[in-house]
Amino acid sequence: MTQQLVSFGTIATLIIGVTIAAIYLRYMWGALARAVRTRDDVDSGVDRYQHSLVGALIAVFGSALAITALGFGPALLYLGPALALLSAVAVARCLRSEYADQ
């Protein structure tokens, strides 16, 4: 019997998580740099994130489902980390739109 330190799912989650974190930090840095550079500019007053409450509600509902899903089988244990990674991707997408508008 071979002894495995971590499962394949854990390794895949770590690799995907590190990749998402690197992309997230890149876009966060770009958005912050733009915010500092344009802090004295007049705001256009357009709210591009008017549907952000819907996204937050979906995230809360998805989290509740992920917690509930643990009772249906051990394979669903990875649903929670998958939702966390998808949330980071959603925020990175918003940061990318701020970064790309430069």
C-alpha cells in the first residue's frame, strides 16, 4: 500500500488556487495603481456594479448549499473550496475591468 501525503483533489485545488491568486493580485495591483493615479479626476457617476447584490446573494446561497451537500457524500467536500475559488475569480473579473479600462 502506498502512502499518499495529499489527495489529487487537494493538489489540483492548490495549483488552481495559486494560479487564481497570482492573477487576482496582478489585477488588484493594477486597479489600485489606477485608483491612485486618477484619485483627483471627476467621477463619471456611472455605477457599473449595480447587480453586485445579486452576486453576493448567489454566493451566500451557494455556501449554504455547499455546507448542506457535505451530508450527501465525501466527494462533495470539494464543493466549498470550488465556490471559494469561483468567488475569487468573480472579484478578479471585476478588478480586470478596472485594470483594462486604463
